[in-house]
Amino acid sequence: MLLDDECGKIRPLQNSPTTSPPVPGPEPEPEIAASSTWWQRLLLFLMGLTLGLLGAEMVVRWVGAAPEVVLVQEGRFRLSPNPKIGYEPVPDFEYSGQRDSFHDYEGKSNSLGFRDREHAVEKVPGTLRILVLGDSIAAGQGVRRAEDNFPPLLEQGLNRAGLKAEVINFGVTGYNTQQEVETLRDKGLVFAPDLVLLSYCLNDRKRSDGGILTTLLEREKQASGVVRSRANPYLTRSALYRLLRYRLPWRQQPTPTIYGDSVDAAFASLAELAQGHDFEVLVTVFPHFGKLLEDYRFQAQHDRTEALSRRMGFAYLDLLDAFKTCRLTATDRLAIDRYHPTALGYRCAADEMTRFILEHRETLSTANR
């Protein structure tokens, strides 16, 4: 378009120039920047900490300040990391020779250290799983062959009667009731038993392990190192960890606390475990074999154990009458001493346990509920 200017000349109309405001660039996001700075600081801290620990590890190794890892073992037994257990059986230990306090039977233990075959953790569906707790009676100290002990005989009897059953033996020589229940807590609960059978000996209110724990603790003092069976196998690879965990005076290995008469407290703990893990408990009492048929002087101990079992809600089986009956017809002795049955005695006990469990199967098996 043409317009006249002041001089009468015609010129083209031009648009007035306009200045566009500057387009602002992206501003830094303060949150992302702060987050990036935080991660950088954390990374630097971790790198510094790692280098510091590696340096300390090298110095401790070079100086030799950390105690060494040592093996403390006497026969079938070693110290346990659980102070309420004290000592435990050595896994996969095989022995052939004369029986003594530290070699209570011939043959090989399983991967958990018990006188039994290997058992899968997962239970076969439809199977009554029984876990046996006990001392040298349950460990079969009186018989040379493991198959003559009452747990395998019980399993055979139940299966022959048509009740599909698996019996796992956790018996350990010298254990009292506290150690037995703690062993269940540490190693047995993973097997999810339907029934825990507590093999009760009349000396269970005393600490009677034949000097096993005392000997092992003395060996530990003499070794002056970190006992392998009481330590974490991975952490103890570090010399710095061993120095801080075991050499400093306020970090010493806990002393075993094995009480003499721990029956009442252990029964209460067993009742809590039974409720929390949904299994039943059967307390089976072995008699004193001194005088079965006449002048039996230990009935009060049987009665006390029965009363405690009933109070805790446990099933109770007293083997005294069964052994008296077996004694009348036995062609050979039923026990090798006051507490330990022979193969014939174990057969007598297993037959009575089988009868009792079959008769009370509906109430003894959580699998039936």
C-alpha cells in the first residue's frame, strides 16, 4: 500500500519493527541438583569407608592382632553358638571303636549330626511327621545298630499299621530338657513336625553330660582362638571382624548357660513353640530300670512329670507299665544300666508308643485337623 508523506511523495507503508522478548532458556531444577549432590556425597562416603576398612583389614593382618579360627572338637561333639545349648553333635562324623563319653555310638551321623538318616525338609503330603527330642536314650546309646533304636522302630510300626509316618531323631547324648527344646527351636522347626515326641529320662532335672561341655570349654581356653563351630563362617574370614568381635574384652564369646533343673521352664517354652508352630507334644517317660517289678521308688517323679505335662496341654505316655509287662515275658534283659534300654527294651518302648499314637491319632496329629 502507498501513502503520501509530508513532502507529497509516495512511499511504501512499512510495518513498525517490533522487538520480541527473549525466550528464557530452561532453568536448572534445584531439586535434581540437590539430589545429585546428595548421591555424590554418599558415594564418596562409601568409597572412603571401604578404603578405610580395607586399610584396617590389611594392618590387622600384618600386625597379627586378630585371633585365629580354631577347631575345638572332642569325639562326636563340638561347642554350639547357642549358649542355651552349649554343645552339639558334629555333622557327618563317623566312628568305629570303643564307646565312651565322646563316642557314644558307632557309625556315621547325618548332615545335622544326629544318629539318623537324611530327611528332606519338605514333608511328603499325607505323612504324619514326628520329631523326637531326647538325650542318650533317644540317641540309642544302648544299641550298636541305629535301626534297633526306638525312633526307626516306631516309624516301622506306624507304617505297618497303615498310618503313613516319618520319624526324625534329634536325640543327643547328655542333653537336658532345656538343650532339647533349644535344639528344636534352632534346627527342628524348619521340618514343620506334626508331633514332637519328648523322650523324658528321670535324670533330666540334673545336668548329666559326662563332662562333655566342661571338656570342650577347657579346650576352648587352651586354644585361645575363635572356635569355628561358634562363629559365623563368612564373617570370620575377616581379621578385622575377629579382632573387634572376639579380642576386645567387652565382646567375648557368651558363656553357656545350661541349668540343672530346667524342666519347668523348658516345658513352658515348648508349649509356646507348639502353639506358635501348630504341632502337638507327646511326653514319653522312660522308667528307672533298677527295680521294675518290686519296690519301685521313683513313682513320685513320674507323677510330677505327668502333672506338668497335663498343665502344659501335652499328651503323656508313661512306659513303666509297658516295661513291667515286657519284663515278665522277656527272654533277655531290657536295659544295660539304670537308664538305657537294650535292643529288646527299645522294641518294647516302640511297640507301646505305636499303640498309643494309633489310639490317639486324631488328637496327636495336626495334619488331621
